[in-house]
Amino acid sequence: MTVLTGRLFQMIGLLLLPIGLSIGLFADNAQLEVRLLFTGAGFFLVGWLMARKR
């Protein structure tokens, strides 16, 4: 179950990146872009730690 949750967190992290990039590109909001980048990276890291084999 934790592997599935980890993969879900990784997917959320990977989905936040293009959203943040498009906001920074089209809405010219660099602060929100960086915040979404770090949030997505955090989700991905937590998901990677949960999904890896021990």
C-alpha cells in the first residue's frame, strides 16, 4: 500500500512541474512558479522514499 501511495505522490510531483512552468511563462508569476517547483520536488522526494524497495 505504501508503494502505491508513493507512486501517487511521485505523479503529483511530476504534474506540478508543468503547471508551475506554465504559470511562470504565461502569467509571469515567478514566485508562484518557484513555490510550485519546490512543492512538486517535495512530493516527488517523499513518494520516491515511500516507493523504493528496502
